[in-house]
Amino acid sequence: MEDIRTVAMKIFNSYEDYYLDKEKRKIFEDLFDRYLTKVDTLGNMEIYDAVIKLAQQSRTDYEVMVKTLREQALLTE
């Protein structure tokens, strides 16, 4: 599997790239609400940092989130 830091940066960049697309942004935000809030309860972490923390604390949730983003074509290999 790709390095977690690389994937976290890809997620951050992809979210920024699709931010103006309301439908795609909603997919990201729904996933972030579901997974990243587990490690960032206050919602003040950067996406990059929260993704890394998620991977460290709950590898299964991290992998499901990444898989979902790839299935939605929001994250490249």
C-alpha cells in the first residue's frame, strides 16, 4: 500500500481540486464526517493530519475511506 503520508496529501489535494463541485465536495465531507471526526472531535485539524492520525488509530477505517474515494474516482492510484 502507498505510504500513508502520500495518500493523505493526495486526499487533501483532491478535496481542494473538487471543492467547487458541490456533489463531489459532499462526498468528501460525508466521508470526513464519518471517519475523520473519530480522530478530530473538535474539527480543527488539517485534513492531511487527520488522515494520518486515522491511519495510525484505525487502519480499517482509513482503508475503507481510501477505498471509497477511489471507487468514486476522487482519488488516483
